[in-house]
Amino acid sequence: MATARDRYGAARKKKKKSSLFAPLSFLLVCVAIIFGMGVFFRVQTIEVRGTESYTEQQIIDSSGISVGDNLFFLNSSAASSRIYSNLPLVENASVKQELPNKVIITIKESSAMAYVVWEGQNWMMTGSCKLLGSVAPEELGGLTRVINIGVTDPTAGDPMTVPEEDSLKLTYLQDLLSAMEELGIGKDVSEIDMANAANPTFRYLDRFTVRMGNNNNTDYKLRMLMSAVMQLDADMSGTMDLSSGGTSVSFSPD
């Protein structure tokens, strides 16, 4: 007949065995999960959406993703960055994994809004001043010409870079183009003159020379400009001065 001491010893051995078995079981489960992920969740389909300027295969090749890659170990951010860096006309790329074996790449393409001239070449740029490449003069229709700002070593797909002394001009230009793009008036601006970084001017609707003043309240200033123009007769032209800081618009007719 087992004594209390014998029963206590047996219970301790059982408990010790259980405490050793628990982490081993957990480890085996983890190994099984990782093995299953490696075997079953592999890319079989890569779907590309939103591209017009590039073929689907160009997008896929630039992403670095291949059929057979492990779905769980894909670096979506790195793939997006590769697409953006390799293809100048891509403004944004989203890479999404879809279980069990699909990758969806959604592309938003850049659209040219303005251009600068560098060593006789016309370089198109987006509203964020990303350079899209050089084109012939006949391809510049509807784009805004930007003058009196330096350009250094332009490369398609890279942000526009300028000499250090023009850094404030570039910041203002980015803000101005982005605001124009957001308001949908970029096509109505034929030229932007960045000669004075504290008071750039632009030509609007081929009727008005607009003076912007300091780089503040840019969006609000442009809205005021649009509102003021709507109150004028269609045949009126002159100078719109917004340099008061966005509190008023001063109009001087030609």
C-alpha cells in the first residue's frame, strides 16, 4: 500500500514532467506554424492596378516581388519604395498581401504640372517638384513654365534640387504648385517667376499678374484670388496683389 510519501513523490515527478513538456509542445507548435507558412502561403498571383504609362510586368519587375515568394515575409514598404524609385511616372505605390497567395499592387501615377529649363532642356515636374524627365517643346502644352530658379543635375524620378541660395525659392515653389494643384487652377497659370523668394509672381488666366508676398497662407491667398477674379468683368485685366498676408486683394487694372 502506497504511503503518503510515495504519493507525494509520484506527484512531483508528474509535475516535473509536465513542466518540461509544456515548453517543448509550444516550440513544436511554433515550428509547425512557421513550416506551414513557408509551404502554403506563397505568392501565386500578382495583380497590378492603376498603371497606364507602364506595363504590368514593368511594375512587377520594379517591385522585386516574384511568384513563389513567401507572402508573410514580403516587405511591402521596400517594394513600394523600389517601384517609386525605379519608375519616374509613379507618384505612389501601395503593395498589399491578400491571403492565401495573392499580392495586389496599386499605382497612382504622377502627372506633369510645370516645367523648368536646364541647359536648353525642358524638364517636367509634378506639383511636389518631382522631375519626370525632359521633353520636346511641342509636348509642353498646358504646363506652367517656372523661371528664375536654379536646377542642379536633374534626374528623372528624383525631387528637383537647386543651389543652396535658391532653397527658399524651392520651398515656396513646392507650396505654391501643391496649392494650385489642390485647387485645380494649375492649368490656368502660364508662368511662375521665382526671382524674388519673398514675393514671387505668376501669370493667371493670361489676364492677371499675381503678386504673392511672403510664403504664408498660400492656399487661402489663392482662394481669395479666385473669388476676386469672379467678381470682375471677363474682359478686365491687371495686377492682383496678395502680399498683405491673405487679409485682402488689391487690384490694379491695366
